[in-house]
Amino acid sequence: MQKSKMVEQYPFREIEPRWQKRWDEEELFKIDTKNADRKYYCLVMFPYPSAALHVGHGRNYIIGDAVVRYKMMRGYRVLSPMGFDAFGLPAENAAIKNNIHPETSTLQNIANMKTQLRRWGCGYDWLREVIACLPDYYKWTQWIFLQLYKHGLAYRKKAAVNWCPSCRTSLANEQVVNDRCERCESLVEERELEQWFFKITDYAERLLDDLKLLGGWPERVRTMQENWIGKSYGAEIDFPIAVSGEIIRCFTTRADTLFGATYMVLAPEHPMIASLIKGQKAERSCLRFVGEAKKQGKRVRVLEQTEKVGVFTGRYCINPTTQEKIPIWVANYVLMDYGTGAVMAVPTHDQRDFEFAKKYNLPMKIVIDRPTKPLALGEMREAYVEDGAMVNSAQFNGLPNREALEKIVDWLASKKMARRTVHYRLKDWLISRQRYWGAPIPIVHCAKCGTVPVSESDLPVLLPKNVRFKPTGVSPLTEHPDFKSTACPQCKGQARRDFDTMDTFVDSSWYFYRYISTREEAKAFDSNDVNRWLPVDQYIGGVEHAILHLLYSRFVNKVLYDQKFVSFKEPFAKLFTQGMIIKDGAKMSKSKGNVVSPDELIQNYGSDTVRLYTLFIGPPEKDAEWNDQAVEGCYRFLGRFWRLATFVISEGKSDSRFKPAEEGQVNAGDLERHLHLTIKKVSDDLEGDFHFNTAVASIMELINLAYQFRPESQADWNLLKQLVKNTMLLLAPFVPHLAEELWQAMGEKKSIFRSGWPSFDSDRMKLQKIEIAVQVNGRVRSHVTIPADLGEEALKVRVLEDSKVKTWLEGKNPKKVIVVPKRLVNVII
RNA sequence: GCCGGGGUGGCGAAAUUGGCAGACGCAUGGGACUUAAAAUCCCAAGGAGAGAAAUCUCCAUGCCGGUUCGAGUCCGGCCCUCGGCACCA
């Protein structure tokens, strides 16, 4: 790139800062939320304050800004807020490494990012800025916690967390990639810790059900949430233990295979194991096995390559369908946290059970037969998992297995040995973090009263600033004397605070309400205002948040709905997830060294060019490869438009760098027609699913056409003026500085963003004469130009007279002639 | 394994939802302007073949088949690729 040699296409360096300043001064994006007339809430996912933004981040804000400006021009009162998801581990790690307080570096980063956003020309109501790490925000994050606590939706239990042995800290699920720590790549371990959870599982059914209300969401995201919630229908079946009569309860989705259940398998953590094996011969070997399995940890156990191993307990239970005694085993492949931790094993119709049974020589029985070739036990190499007819299943023999499934459950249910149940894959949300840089959990631990919530009037629980950073494995707050001890809110006795902080996903699960009431000091938000302005009309962000953030926010919304703080069931009416920007085949990241910095690009081409290219690069929902050379193409186009516009504004007197076409290859009628077509196309593209790329392409076409037009009369000049003026409006959401500059150069006084959106006239889009493609046997052989209103029969006659058609006909009569009005004629021979 | 995207020129991509495949842009080639270059403006361009030429013919949207006058688009069966979930009972 020879940027230094490049001639400046137009004076963007002077224009852009000037308009950025003017828009600030005029408070173009300031909104009063007491008034919700023609409201439009456009929300871009608030960023984590990293050191510098690259063009990949930029796509998010540029798309958002284009939507905001377009809707403004459509006459909406658009709320466009911005804030920062400012708590979190990276800042804390940087603090440890560089010996700088995370608040200092975070606030510095925020200042930098605001400068960058401003330079991009992205417009926000900065009076509504939200910064998650400041007490006036996290006070209310703590309030959210208390609301959940109050209704039994926040609880404490001992649980295994992801633990990175080299960073000596716990990690969030999302920071564990393929069982390894995202930063240092060491294998993640498990550690048992007393933790706070939010009971999101109570809402599993509604979170799943209400996905139906989200027609404005990409199907992909809805499906991902559906998978994550993972609902499965099945039944719990009771297996009495031989002799004792105690019940082992197991969950199955395949009750049709019950007659083939030839053994029972328990998870090593199953609570009944101890009493089962007590006094048995196998007691010692069982205990050893359980101990090893637990030591191995769940994470390793579920790895695909981990061998399935197990041990016999020496005890039996009764298959409730056959009354047969079947052995009870313990095996590493059964998980305690799905279903009941007990699995009825059907080796003939489940692949894992099949492998396990082969290995330990356990009995097998076929209960569903293959419709094609009957199964034979001796010949089976794998489990038969397809459908078929029931066999070896008493009164159910001969039934299709899917039908038998229901009947077997009914039959056992009538004997009170089974009941229909539903299981979810979704787990409760673990929100405790043993880290410093987060909102303290507003709980006090008192020896007398137990866990006691801090009262709302005592919020915020301030995060102390003078702490020592070293990776010890416990929160630095543990060592902080002032923070540590406090009075119990209940008995006023000596007590200690909870040392943990909240997952940053709690911070981000409610920020979109706070934007409505940023200045509110007495409450998290004003319900009346929030109910007027939400749901968010358009949410825009990366697909990487498809599950966590979007699911948590939906959950919190439902909790607030139940407690009557909000009156809507879902917080985000429409969701748009933009694709990533790729460079050299990989996602842009500092560590990969493939980031494209916007600063240099803006210096060389201006932010309007960067914006235009970002929108033109491809369909916004798809990933796209960044191409520096293609940026220049957009820069050239803006220059081309600038030259045309300045030439037209002065009626050919000023800009000597523009030369009109020597002979007009386009007439005024065509040009006007295309102007109206373009207005329609751009409007449709923006109203639809953000087809910025094709909208830009059609504007380019229009300008290319205008270059072919030679103005000869005052009417021609007026047409050209109308054209460039409308094009400014069409371009304004994409290239706001250039559009505003030219707009005012045309003598307009009001901001272009307060000047409405152009309309088109369908009558002016019509052609007098149209060209029709003529096919012979489905292949295009000729074209005819006809009056637009020519009737079908007349068209047929005209086509059959065509010399090329005659040649193909070779004097014969056509079998059939198909006419597609205004498009083509197909002559079948 | 299950679920969901995708597969179109040298490249990013379009295609009015079944109607002229490749708009627009990048890269490329040529021309104009210029002492020259840059910039700008104009023109060409999917591949193969025929022709002096205008033109013409054939082949082309991952592969195979089907429906249809007509398929990038619809149906059936494969292949590849990206993403999500997964010893889930």
C-alpha cells in the first residue's frame, strides 16, 4: 500500500472531527426516556474494556450506528446507549503482572475506547454511560443478587469448579476450552468449593418455551439455547433391591427396552453405594474403585478416550418388568449429575452398555428386532439402536417399539413403579468467583445466624481498593482486615463478609435496564420507564454470547417479571448477531498478531471509508476476511461521489477534477428511474435483515450511472441535484460525516439525521420499453424489446417473428410457448 | 452421534425467492490524459472452442439422481466444511 503517495480523494481529515464535535454539541443522540413516543431502543452489546479496539470489534458498533442513524432518519426517537462491562479476570491478571490497579487500567482503557468509538463516528447518549465496576452500578448488581436470594433463587452449596493449577485461580466455564485454560493451556482440574448458585433450572421450562416468542432472533441462536437447556422426556423407573426392598430409581428415555435391562449401573458418587456394599465380599474392591474414579475427576472421566471400567457390587436388584434378578455394578461412565445417577443397562440396544457388557461378560437380551434381517445375539457387533418390533417382552411383543414405550410406562405407572419425568441438561448458574475484580457478594456469614443477606439500605458492599495482588488461590479480599469483618445484619454480633465476587455475567445480565435510569439513585431502574422503553427493539452483538449472556439475561428478566419489576417476558425483541472479521484465515487477536488497527486506516482514508468497507465487506451475519486493498475501493467510491456532488452543487463551476461524460450514454429518464429504484432497494435492504452490502452496491451503481450522464439543460441539473441529494440521504447511515458535510454544503441547515428518509415513486420506476429474454427449449437464444404494456398474444407473435427464433425453429411449429410476464418467453420445439 | 449454518469466477460476493448465473467491489489487462509516473476517466473480462470481425456454439453454482417448458434456488441420496451440544442413559 502506497498510502503516502496517494492523492487525497476528499478532505476527510478536516470534515470528520468537525462533525463529531458538532454532533456532540448539538446532543444529536440525547434522549429523554420519560417520553416513549416513537421510541426505538437499539442496543449494542457493551464491550469489555480492552486496551485497543480493532476493526473486528468495529463491525459491531458500525452496524449498530448505521441502524441508529437510519431509524433516526425514519423519524424514530432512538435510544443508543453505551457502557462498559468493566469487571473481570483479564484486568486482574494485568494488575498482577504490571503492578497497576485494575481500576486504573480499566478506566484508562475505557477512555481510550471512547476516543476510538468517537473517531468511528458512532453516536451514543453518553449521559447514560454505564460502567459496571463503579459502585453506583454494582450497588444494583448486588441488589439483583438480593432479589434472587429473597425468593430462594440464590443458594449456596459445595461444588467442583474448574481450577487452573498454573494461574492458581478458578476459571469460568467459558474460560475453559477443550479442558484447558484459555490463557496458559494447562489442563484444568477440579476443586471442591462452597459456592453460590442461581437457580436457573427453575426457569428451564419457561426459558425453553418462550424461545417461541423470539421470532426476531436468528434460528441458530434459538437452537443453541434449546440444545443448552437440553430437555429430554423420559420416565423414572423403580428397581427394588433384592432382599432389602429399597428402591434404586433410574431415569430412561427408552422404557421400550426395559425387558432387556440385564444389569444396573450406578455412578461412583451414588449415595446408596456405601450401604449396598457394606459387609459384601466386594466391599474393599468397590471402595477402591469409587475412590479412584473420584480421584480421576469427572472431567477426565467424560473424555471420549477414557476407558469404560466398572466393578460388581455383589448385590442384585429386580427388573420390574421381568422380575429377574439383575446385578448392580458401579462404573465410571455414569454421571451423578444427569438423571438420577443410576442407569438401567440394555446392552443390546445401547452402544455404551454393549461395550461394557462385552468387556465384563454380562448377560444380553434382544427386545427390539430389526425389520429387515432378524437380530441374533451371537452375531451382534454393536448395539441395535434403530426402531423395530418388540420381542421377548411378554404382552408387548409385536408392537412397534415407540408405541410400546408409552404402554410400558403406563403399565408400570399403574403399579406405582414408574412415572413420566423430564430432565434438563441445564445446570444451575455458578456465580461465585474467588477473584478480586468483581462485585462483592452481599452476604455476611455469622456464627450464630448463618448466612445473612446485607440489607438493601446498606448497599453497596464496597470493593476495597487497597488490596495486595498475588495469585494465592483465594480472593485477595480474604486478607483484607477492614473488608473481612463486619457486624451481622441480624444479631449485630461479630461476623465475616463473603469473600467471593460475582461472575461478570451477573453484571451484564441487567445493564440494559440501567441505561433507562442511569441517574436514578434510589433504585436500580424506574419500572414505568423501563416498561415503556423495553423490550429492546434491536439487540446487536457477537454470536459468542448466544448462550451464556443471552440466556442469563433472559433468566434475570423472568425473575424480575415474576417480582413485577418489569411487565415483559423477554428483554430483547430482535437480535442480530454479526459475523467475525477474519484476517489471514483466523479471528483477529493480539496474540495471533493479525489485528488490523483502525487508527492507521482512519488516518489514511478516514472513518467513513472504514465504515463503508465494514458494511460492504459481505453479509453482516457472516464471517468475512478483511482485505486492505478492498478498503481502497471504498475510499475511491467516496471520492467519486464527492467529486460528483461538489460538481453538481456548483452546477459545474467549481471542482475541475470532475469531467462530465463527453456524450450522455444515459438519458434523464433512465437516470431518474434508477434513482427511484435505488431508493427502494436501499430502503428494502435496511428494513430487511440489514443487507448493507447490497444497499451499498446499489448506490455505487447509481453513481456509476450518473457518471454516464451529461447535463445539457437546467432540468438536467435539477435532476442531478435531486440525485446527489437523495444519495446523501441514502449514504448518511453508512458515511455520516461525508453525508452531513455535503448536505449542508447544499444549503441545508438542519442535520441530515433530522431530515427524514427519501421516498420513491413507483410510477417513476416504470419503463416504457422492456427487454424480454427469448428462450428456445430453455436456453436463451435472443432478446426482443417490446412496449411494457404489450399483451401476451402480441408478444408471442413478436417472438415467433424473431429471426433467431426462426432459425432454431427451422420452419417447424413450436409445441408450446410459455410467457413469463415482463421477463421471458420460452419457445418449446 | 445429534442439532444448525455454508459450499457460486483469481478473490469478497450478487441473483427480485423457480425465470437471462456472476450485479457491486478487489485484483488483472487495455485505452485516454500526462514529458513520465501517480491520481482520474473510459473499456474488457467465468472456462473452452469456432470466426477477419460483429458474433456464434458448447461447458459451468460441491457430487449423483429426480420434479419442471425452465433449477444456484424445490425434492431424494451422498461428499466436504464451519459452529453448537455430547459416555445425557
